[in-house]
Amino acid sequence: VTQVLKADASPEKRLFISLITRDISLIAAVLDLIDNSINAAVQPVSQRLLTASDYHDFYQDMRIKPSVDIRIRIGPDRVEIEDTAQGISAETARTQVFKFGTTAERGPVDDRLSVYGIGLKRAIFKLGNRVKILSEHVAGGFDLDLNVSEWERTPQEHWEIDISRRSPAKQGETGTRIEVSELYEPTAQRINDGKFVGQLREAISKTYDFYLARLVNVFVDGVPVDGAHVQISTNRTSEDFDLGDVSCSVNAGIGTPEGKEYRDRTSGWFVFCNGRTVVSADKSTLTGWGTGGLGIFQPKHRPFLGTVFFVSADAQQLPWTTTKSDINEDSAIWQEAKRLMVSVGRTITEFLDSRYKDDGTAVASADLRSIAGGSEHVMSAAAASGRVFAPPPRSASNSVTIQYKAKVTDVRRVAKYLGRPSMGGAEVGRHTFDHFLRNEVGEG
Ligand SMILES: Nc1ncnc2c1ncn2[C@@H]1O[C@H](COP(=O)(O)OP(=O)(O)OP(=O)(O)O)[C@@H](O)[C@H]1O
Ligand SMILES: [Mg+2]
């Protein structure tokens, strides 16, 4: 006779909290809150952002001006984020916002940056123990004042958090404010390490380059954050493909130098999902370097700039991880993209490699600019248009470099013999070659 028992398999709040906060950095946690504000800001225009070319057109539309402000304040003992989007209704707060994960009913409708149903919880639990949320919505928003450790200690059959309903807000006075205080020790240390705010600003600038230009203004401690404005050459190779409900376009070209130099942070691959930067300036095996595909990234590849643009109205299908700051490498769509990245990317690496070959085209840095043929914002490359990178003609290859070693004393003697003791090695070489050519071989 078998006796059927019910083994306890219920979740522990403690486990949840530690699991979801463990693998996310503090910066990524703050970005998760910004993602939510931007996702809310996108909702009214989400039907204009369905395909890759929609993102391109939206970016190009100069009539669109940022409509939502997001203000972040980082204090020694609190973190605050406030937005002027449409807010959260008490009903949505009651049924969706605090659930861990999304319910099956929530269809892919207006959300572009909200995917897994975890970001908000993860961010607040990462930051501190005391959470206050106030949201104004035209249908009536809500208030919340949560003591996380108390909540964690309270056993509940059905996990719940107390919220109170607010009266309806006027159009134009909506928005959400989240404040976390009683910061945890590691959080407080990181925030006060003297670098955090600067790094946060830089992360925002890189991550929301697209949205900062067209949809939102972001302020950190009152100071506006500018988009990174990464630029790619108009002379580039591009290819695109669709898989399921995701469209993808891959571009490789040349970046823009600052002064005379091609900088590290604008060099490598940039990957975007629904306009949000997921990976920037990557030169690792993640994006195909050093794996036989593109070869190891070397200093001569500094001018390389590639972009991969994934777009889907169903954000679940995009190849990002739950933190949205990394790629789900096993996804079929990423595998396919990577294949293209190698073939598209090679048109540029082969050209850059050839600059350093004797028989190839010798291209000085200054000439790279003219080969680039102008530059435009990487978002302009969101919609690929079947371009093919055109390397410069190989006519310059009618000259070669000759190098050899000679004793310093011998070079000096030749220089002295020629009556110019201060002549350098290269000049002595050129002179003696010319002399031989003229007097022994004869002019051609
Ligand atoms: N600032 C905000 N304005 C409007 N709605 C918001 C805001 N922040 C959160 N929400 C609502 O709360 C929900 C839950 O947010 P949460 O970040 O936990 O998950 P998600 O955004 O759906 O998914 P992800 O795990 O990808 O972030 C969102 O789907 C959205 O409906
Ligand atoms: Mg979110």
C-alpha cells in the first residue's frame, strides 16, 4: 500500500530575494528602474516602434521631442527615481506590478523594455530595506510603504504587499516616484565610493542613446545626461534577417576618431535590443573575436565599429538576459546573428589588416576619414539597407617599404662623406638607394 503525502515545495521569500539580487550589479539595478520609466514613456507611441525600420524612422523624425522626464537622485542614504510618465493604476499595482514574473495572460502589447516581470523587485531589494512608492494615474494610482525585512519574516500562504489606492490624477500630473532608504551596507559603500555617480551617468548615456534623443530626458542629481552619440561610417557593410518575430540588422564600418585617435569605447561591436544598448564596444569572444571567426581583436582594429540591432514587438523573443545587460548566447537568434557578424565584420577587418601589409594599400589615419565617407548615428544603421563596404582602390601599392639594419658608425660615415653629418638613417638609406639607382642602374 502506498501512502501519498504532500511534500512541502513552497517558496521562501528569503530565497527569492537573495536569488534575484545576487547576480545584478547596482548600476544594472538602477538601470532596471529606468527601463521601467522608459517602457512607460514608450507605451503611448509603441505602435510606431514595431520593426527595425520603425526605430530608424522614429530616430530620424526631428519633430519628436522628449516628452518624459526621469530624475534620479543618489543620496548617501537613499536612492530616488521619479518619472513623469502615465503612472501605475491601483489596479495594475494590485494585479501585476509586484508579482514575481509575468502571468500568461499578459500579452505582448505595448511593452518594449519590460519583459520578465522581475526588474522592479530586484532593484528595490538590491538597494535597501525601506521602499516607498507613490504613483499618480488618471484612473487612481497607489501608495506603498514597505519594510522588506518585516515582509520577509512574515509567512504568507499567498504573498502580498499592502498598497493604498489614490484618487485619480489629472492628465499631465501623472508619474511614479520610488524611494529606497535604509540602504544595505554594500549598497551604501558602493554609492559612496566616489565613482558610482559618474559610472551611472556613463552607463545611462551608453544604454539609452536612442531613447535619450527622442523620448526621455534623464537627470542624475539634477544634471541632464546626454546620449553617447556613437557614430558609424556611411561606407559600411550591412545585412539583415528575420527569425520568428524578431528582425535583426547587422552593420560593420568605421567609427569616428576623437581628434586623431580611434577610442576604445567606440570600437568593437554594439548590440541593441528594442533600441536599448545591451552590449557596447565589445571586443571579446562574445561577439566573435578571437574564435577563428574574426580573429583576435588587435590595436590595428581600433577603427572597427559594428552594430547589431534586434527588434521585436514581443520583447520576450529578444536575445537579452534578464538583467538586459548581456546576451543569451544560446539563443537561436544570436547564433544566426553571430554568423552574419563574422561575414559582415570581415569586410572591415580585412581592410584594416591590409593597411599593415607591405603589398597592400597603405592608409594613413587621416585617410581613414575619407574612406569612411562621412558618419551618422548608429541608430541610422538600425535598418540595414544592403550596403557593401568599398575599400579604397589598390593603386597606392606601386611603392614598397624597404627596411634593413646598418651599424650606426657606418651610417655616420656615409652621412659625413655626403657632407651632412646630421642625416638620419632613413635619409641615408633613401639617398644611397637613389644614388645606386641613378648611377648604376640608370633612370628608367
Ligand atoms: N515607472 C513606471 N511607470 C509605469 N509602470 C511601471 C513603472 N515601473 C514599473 N511599472 C509596471 O510594473 C511592472 C513590473 O515591473 P518589473 O520591472 O518588475 O517587471 P517588468 O518591467 O514587467 O519586466 P522586467 O523584468 O523585464 O523588468 C511593469 O510591467 C509595469 O507595468
Ligand atoms: Mg522592468
